Amino acid sequence: MMCAAASPSFLRWHDPRHGARILGMKAARIAEFGDPSKLQIVEMDRPRIAESDVLVAVKAAGVNPSDVSNLAGKFGQTKLPRVPGRDYAGVVAEGPRNLVGKEVWGTGAEIGFTRDGTHAEFFAVAWTSVREKPKNLSFAQSAIALPFVTASLALNALNLQAWDAFIVTGSKGSVGWAAVQLARSRRARTIGIQRGPEKGYLDEVIDSEKEDVTKRISELTAGSGGVACLDTVGNPLFDAVLTGLPHGARMVVITAAKDGRVSFNIRDFYHRELTLVGVDSLQDDSTVAGEELQKITHGFEEGVLHPPEVHEYPLERAAEAYAMVASGKAKEKLVLVP
């Protein structure tokens, strides 16, 4: 377990071949907003770190849909130029002595948005946020923090309990995949709404292409004590799911499709005493994310939780990885490897 407190004694990155000058690195960088072809691979200085930071040598960095949206200019907090990337797994190269050399993983709302991110050979992050990665996972398998942090925050908001019926839309997606595993670790009964019948870790599947989603939710939750739902898709499934939820159900939403607008009968909503909550991972910085990762690390090490299949791209091919994520056709978790 990595303690949040650390010694104030720092180790600075040093290369005797170059004396005291700042060393360079390769990074993906956004110089102007646009499609994946706008992503540049550049040579730039390694970050100078403050005493509140560590310098991480990145070994692998996940590519998330929010990274693609960031490149497209959909987040007002991002000022250019900016190195994107939220997820990382790597080795602490510089910082407090008791952290240098540690193999760490993490993510955070500020990373890649208000400060340079992880799609580079090195990046700087608050030392209070870094956590040792699961010992049984490779660096590439550990570069998947964001989906698990988002899922964990959603389950916390739902106050998911043992034996609850847990419904997740988009159960094949990265957040859905993580949420199902975390829900099973809490001994909830898992129901996935997805395209196709593959169960994976699910107890039940609703095939949204072939089945009446509203009707199947009613059937599968009949007699359940508590019902909780995580929506990772948005419209058009939102209306069908909300209509099918039984009395007293709780629902968390983490995304929105198209213009984000939905409509439902508010009288029916309050008569059924439903609860609807929003969870936004961009409200939680790397230190909050680190606290969530600390809670679930043992789940990976004990074999209760499993990483998704990953496909590695060299950093130089970052634009290709971004384009694949943007297309929605990626079947595996895409990871950049410097």
C-alpha cells in the first residue's frame, strides 16, 4: 500500500551526459482542435516538477473517448498547446525519495486538460495521487484506470448493496465492463443491456437489438429487493430503461448522446419514487482518483477483477489510435506505449 504522505526529501532526474540542462522527450500534442489527423508527435522538454509533483516515466497510457473529445475541442478548460491523455502506468523517475522507482498507475480530471497529460514519454502529476499499480498486471494492462474509477464512483453514488439487481447499459464498453466486475465483487446480480447475447461476467443479458428493453427490465427485476442502474450510453436507451425501472430504483447517468436532451413523465417519476443522479469523472482530480484506485487494487491482485484485452500502439502512431477510438470500432482497450 502506498501511503499518501511522503518524505520532503526529493530526488531529481539527472543524466551525467547532459549535465544540468533539461532533457527532451517525445509527446503527442494538440496545437489546434480537430479530428485525429490534427494530433502531432513532437519533441519537447521534459516537465519541470514542483515540490508537490512527481515526474512519471510513462510505460503505457490508455486512449479514452474523452481524449478524442478533448482533441476535438469539446472541453472549455483545455488551453492550447496541450499534451492530452488521462490514464497512465509508469515508474516514478523524480520526486520524494520514498516514491522514486515505484511502479504506479492513475488518472485524473486535470491530467490532459488543465495540465499536460500522459500521451508522452514523461509527465508530471501531484505526488499525493500516485498509487502502486497491481503487481500482477503489466503496464499496458494497468493503463485502464479511468473506466474503473468512473465505475467505482458510479457504484458509490448508487450505494450498491449485496443482492441488489444492477443494470448497466453499454455493458460491453470499458466503463460497463468495469462496473459489472465491481458490482459482482459487491455480490450484486448483474444485468447488461448491450448489442448481442454474449454474457461475459454478466448474470443476465438484454439484447437491445432484438428484445423489448422496457419489458425485459420489468421481467428481470420483478421481486428484486433493490434495483440500481448505470447508464453509460444515453439516448435512445435512456427512455426505455427509465420506463422499465421498478418502484424505488436508483439510476446514475455518466454520459449524454447528441444534444443531451431527454424527456420523461415527471409525475410517473415521483410516483415510482425513482432516484436519478449524475456522476462526472471530470469533477474528480488525480488525488480523488488515486483514492478510488487504492480501494480496488487488491481486487486485481486477488483475481476478483480483470483488465480488458488491450491493443498496444507505439506513441508515434497516436493519431491512428485516436482515429480507431473515434470510429467506435475498437474491440479492445487501446494503449499508447512510448
